[in-house]
Amino acid sequence: MTNIPRALAVSLLSSAFLLTTATAFAQSTTTTPPTTATRPTAPDQSSLPNATAPPATTTQTTGQSSTDPKVREMNQKEKDKVDRQGK
């Protein structure tokens, strides 16, 4: 009957010891990185426009094209359906 309290005491003491050593180990391995990193001095890339690219326009957004009348009609029907029924 005396073995149970002794086992409990040993278990508690060993867990406390392991927790304190694990915490101490974690604190000792946390170091700050060195501040001697090299930084680039000149940019590796220049921002020059492509000579063969068409000029930018304000009337037509990227990827936009004139829509076929049939496609416009189908889109309008779907918009009306969503307005009436919801998604």
C-alpha cells in the first residue's frame, strides 16, 4: 500500500524536473540571428516598357473585347433570372 504514494511522488518529481529542463533548454537555444546580412546595392531589374507593346488605352480594359450580340443577350437573360430568383 505504501508503493502507490511513493510512485506518485516519484512521478510528480520527475515530471517537474523534465518540465524545468525542457524550458531551460528552449530558452538557451533561442538566439537572435546575426545582423551581418548583405544587402543588394543596385537593382537587378530595370522598369522599362516593352518596345513592341501597344500603347495603353483608357477606353478598353485588359482582356475586354467587343461582345457578340448573342452573348450579350444570354448574359442579360441570366442577370434578369438572378434578379428574379436569386442565385
